[in-house]
Amino acid sequence: HFCIVGCGYNVYKWDANKEGGRAASQNALGVDFTKQVPPMGITMTKAMTNTITDKSGKRWNIMIVPDKECVVNSGLSSTRGGKMASYMYAHDGIGKERLKNPRIFRGDQWLDTGWDNAMALYAGLTKKILDNDGPSGLFYDCFDHGGAGGGFENTWGTGKLMFSALQTPMVRIHNRPAYNSECHATREMGVGELNNSYEDAQVADTIFCTGANPYETQSNYFLNHWVPNLSGATVDKKKKWFPGETAAAAKVIIVDPRRTATVAICEQVAGKENVLHLDIEPGSDTALFNT
């Protein structure tokens, strides 16, 4: 499973000097490549393959492809997850671009430096700030949620450095002003953040979306869970979950000053009559929520 979303992928590894065949019985995917594969039949790209060398020097082919049986993505790929094989280190792959030395910014460029110099500079500057201003004088702007890409939640040492060793409270991550909820003040309202399942979008009567463009930023969530509901493909599921209730294709309300790709696709799938796009003025969302 990849990142906090949990999209499923299957990993295949085999000897670099061996290959299967195009017939379904000759390859691990069970796909017949002797004829045209149906549209959406499988998701495969060059970025999903790689050739790596293990510690013994043996070469292996690897392939990491989306899992059709996973209910999160149902065989759909994601921008980062679909490149996991590429991230695996290979001397002749994109992994060769990884930094091997610490770097220091001098003039207008980054230059390699030694570990002793880098640690002396980092530790010396950090101690000076701690002595003069205390832990709250240290600010960290971090990348988080990484899956294969890393992120301090997935990096024990980084978290221990910031929160235990330096004890600074001033930490923010990529899309938030602080290391806190993305849904400010919801707890005070009695609503927990991230309190729904992706599957809920398949059975909702109405989807309310504000400040988001899920086709571009949550593609698998949108394509695998919103679109089936908006098109009416999950009506039978709704009848099973909620017997005796009326069941129909969902409607959607999108609050965004821009007409995004999400709006256009929803109108195409659900029909314009089932899509309400509120292109309100920026900053007026609080007034909308309080109505």
C-alpha cells in the first residue's frame, strides 16, 4: 500500500536474465499480450519497472503495478505510487541523482561539503539560536506524508530531532501553517477531521466539496469513488446498504472560485442539472458556511 491513502500495488521480482512470454500463461500478470489489451484493462508504464542490484551483486528486474483487487484504487495508478519502481536505487537509473554529500548554499549555488563542516555549521547555528531564543526560535518547514518519498512522519530520526532533542513547537508541513489538523476548529464543533471513508463517496446522496480540486489532487478518490456514484453505477450498492431508502445517482456541490477540471468532469458525468458550482468570492466561505 502506498502513502496515507493506501492505494494497493503488486510487486513482482525476477531474475534479470529471464523473461516470460506474451501469452497469459507465460507471464505473472496473466494478461494475453498476443492481442490488443482492452482499454483500462491494465495500467502499466515504464516508470513501474526497474532493474536493480542486490548486495550480493545479483541483478533483478522489478515491476510494481496497481492492484485491481484493492478497493481503494481498483487498479488505478497514482502519480507518485506509480513510480515506486523507479525510486528503487539503480546505478544507471534516476536514483543515481541522489545526494551523496551534505550541501551548503554559497553565493548563488549549492556546493558539496564534508560532514564535519556541515555538522559544525548546523549544530553551531542551532545552539546559538537555542541559547538566545530557546526552542521556539527554531522553525521547521517539512515535507510530510511520503510513502516511498519519505516525510518526517516516516523518518524516526527527523521527528526525534525536532520534537525530542530540540523540543521546538514551531513545525509546519507542506500544506498547513502548523503541525495540526487540516480542518481547523472542527473538533470544537464536535466533528472529527478525516472522519469519513473513501467508500462513503460511493453511497452519498450529495457530495459537498469545498476548497479542493480532487480530479487533480486526489485522482483515485475522485475516479474510483466519486465518478461511479455520480454516474449511477453504485445505485445497487446503495440499495443494499440502505434497504427501503430511495437510491439514485449522487448530486455534487463544489465551492471554488475557479471552474476547475473537477467541475467540468462532474458536469459531464452527472449532468449539469446535478452539479452546483458555487464560484464565491475568495474569503467569503465563512459566510457561506454560516448560512
